[in-house]
Amino acid sequence: MSSEADFPDSKNLWQRLNGPTKIGLVFAAVGILLTVVGILRDPTTPVNAWSLGMGVLISGGTWGVVSWAIATAAVDVERDVAEAEREENSA
């Protein structure tokens, strides 16, 4: 019987993604969910493929890209601070 130790590269897609990408995908999913709920609850919005598709693309894309960018910037800042502290301690 094989185990995960036999296949070190057998991680699923979620495990292979980095932190900012995971954050972007989660926030995109939240944005999509909120949009679909909003469209379904609003009696004046026509529930058709066009309104659902545009809402999903706009909200999911915006929430996903913006949250990914913020998370990536935070990771870069933390990396720069750690590198500066390392250089300061070695000098």
C-alpha cells in the first residue's frame, strides 16, 4: 500500500498554493457568494445568466485581486523586515 511519503509531490492543489493566493481565492468566493445572495434577494434585479455572470465576475474578481494584492504586499513587507533585522544583527 502506498502512502504520501512514497509520493512527496502528491499534494493537492490547495496545499501547493501560497498564502496570498489562498487568501485571494477565499475572498473571491466570499464576494461571489454575497453577490449571488444580493441578486436573489433584490426583487428589482432580474435573475438571469447575464446579471449573475457579470456580478460574479466583477465582485469575485475585484475581491480576489484586491485581497491577493494586499496579502502579497504584507508578505513582502514581512520578508523585507526580517531581512533588515538579519543584516542588522550580523553587522
